Amino acid sequence: MALLSDRQKDELHKSMLEYLHTSNFTAAYNALKEDTGVEYTPDPKAKYAGLLEKKWTSVIRLQKKIMDLETRNASLQEELSIAPSKRAAMQADWVPRAPAAHVLTGHRGHITRVAFHPQYSILASASEDATVKIWDWETGEFERTLKGHHRAVHDVDFDHKGHLLVTCSSDLFIKIWDSENEWKNTKTLSGHDHSVSSVRFMPGDQYIVSASRDSTIRVFDVASTHLVRTISGHSEWVRCAVPSDDGRLLASASKDKTAKLWDPLTGECKGELRGHDNELEAVCFAPVAAYAAIRELAGLPNVGPKGPGAYVATGSRDKTVKLWDVQSGQMIKNLAGHDNWVRALVFHPSGKLLLSAADDKTIRVWELSTGRCMKTVEAHSHFVATLAWGRQRVSTAKSNGADAKVGEAEKLVNVVASAGVDQIIKIWLP
């Protein structure tokens, strides 16, 4: 009772006496009055009437409020712990594991490609049903369908700010959509003589590069939509063409069983990678973060090229993934393990792992420093055609996704999307 002042003690005693009197606890009333020495005459109109009960019910209300706040706080803490930025910070070596967090349905044809928005929780998917669909990958909710192509859509890519989306199709057209203006189709580009199988923004977003079944790679100016350059050299269908992070090189994969390296400014072929026994389906530049692990795999000292474009990975219908040294054209390692065509490749942001997707319905995780398959994820019920890692950058510095530097790849958010012939997209989250 030492915590109470004399006045508070007096009020408490009188409230208790009033309560005991109104409850007819006469013996207790007399005993308390004698022990405390308080002079008190019960009065139903006095301020002490019902005071103890009021205080008691307000304490119960406060306790309930505290418990509700504690529950809410625990819930927010849990939400925070699974928020993308927190996940990425906590789990630098995270890889997908079943089950997927979201299963997105809605396409009526095979899904050919998925692409993440660089800043928001938006995913775009391209399909053989001639549409592109926009989704919120964090909630798993469908947002809209983009219609404009008349045949299968084969590729989709965002510019580095996420303002524009580019798509390509078997209808021979490349289309640009404005995400800032109701996803309107603002530009349509033509020039290929057969199905356009891939299209990507070049770093800087001034140009786009496309690959086609007409055996060519073409570079277009985004602003004017003019064809800037036609690059020839493959003897067969070019499945895809992708730029290096600095835009100084293009890598292409073809039905002619080769991958080639090109100077996008001149169209000159800078190298040819031969070694696959069947058509190539995918090619991917290794991020700078992966160089140390790749050199360890190759038994090389950790010195050499420091800029983008030094190493590439290829995936083929011969069921293998191969790692290559771009400068020498030499194969570093053959990664065998898939039981069917390899369709898609993506490097882990940590630079330690490579993920591959194949027609054996799995995603495999390869440890780059050893070439060992660390994990196999039973991903889909049919062929897996596309795989993408979230591009959204964690705000650990002042820079946002648009201003982030090349070396910040390890801060990419932990989210993977896969899709294919089963017409569903799976979102894999920690």
C-alpha cells in the first residue's frame, strides 16, 4: 500500500466500506472500519457509492485492451518477419521449396514467360493464349489481361523503372505497353519475318533486342520504333537473345545447337559456344557476384575479368546445363541431372547457386563452386518453361530499384516465379 498517498488510501478504504455495506457484509464492514480507523457513514449519494465496481470494470477493460494490443503487436512482428525486405536480409541463401506460396490460374494456354516488375509486387506472364496477364505476386491476386497480340506471346520484359512492358509474339509483332497509363499498348514494332521468340530491354532502356525463328537478332530504337540493326549468323531459329548487365554484349541461343556472343553496336560475332548435342533453349549471363564460385569450379585463381559478361550458362534439349568462359569460348562445366529438355536458367542473387527448370517438371538448384545438384524441387505437373527471380531491390540504402548499382544483386528480394505447360504460375516465397 506504500504506493498510495494518504488521500488515495482514504478513498480506497471508503470505497471498500461502501461496497461491503451495500453488499450486506456487516462483519467485514465493521472489521475494516475498526482496523483502518476511518470515520465513514454510508451514503448511496456519496461519490464512493459504486466506485469500487467502476474501478474494477475499468481495470478489466484495460487488461483486455492490453491483451488485444499484445496480440496485434505479435501479429505485426510476424508480418514484418515475413515481409520481402526482412526475408531477403535474413535468408541470403534461400531457395524455393514446396509448397509454393501462391498458385496463379487464368491462362488458357501454355505459359511461355514470366517477368517481375523492378519496383512493385507486380508479375507479368505471357502465354500461347495470345494474352499477357498482370498479377500481384505478394497477394496472389489477378489484376488484368492485356490483349493485342493475335497469336502466342513468347516473351515479356519490363524496363528498369517498370514504366514500360515489352512483349513479342508469333504474329511477328513486338508491342510496348505503358504501365503508368492503364497498360495501354502505345507502340507496335515490326521487322521480323517469322515468330518473335524473345525480346528484352537493353540496359538504359533506349533499345530493345529481339530474337526470331527467322534466324536473326534485331535491335530496335524504343522511342522511334525504328529497326537499328539486324544481326545474322545463326543458321536456325534463335530461341533467345539477352544483354549483359552493362549492355556491351549479347548472348544468343539457337536451334543450331550453338550459343553466340555479339557486339550489339556493330553486330559483330565475338564468340561461339559449341558443345551441346541438341537445340539450345536458354542462355543467361552470370552476375559478377557469381564469378568467385565459377572460378573455384574451374580451378582458376580468383583473378580475371571484373565487369559483367565474363561467363554464361546455357540450357539445352540435350538435358544439360553448361557453364562457359566467354573470352576463351571454353566450357567450364557440364551440369547433368535433368531427365528432359532444359528450358530456363536463373542465377541466385548470392552468386553461389544456379537454378534450372526443365521438361522433367522440376527446378534444380546447382552449387556453382562444386557443380553439385543440391536440391530438386518437384515444381509442376507438366513441363516447366520459364523461371524468374524477383527484381525488386531491398531498401537497405537510399537508392531504389531504378538507381541501384550492378553490384547490389545480393539485395534482390527473395521471390521466384515458375510456369509452363500446366497453364499455372507458381510463386515461391520463404
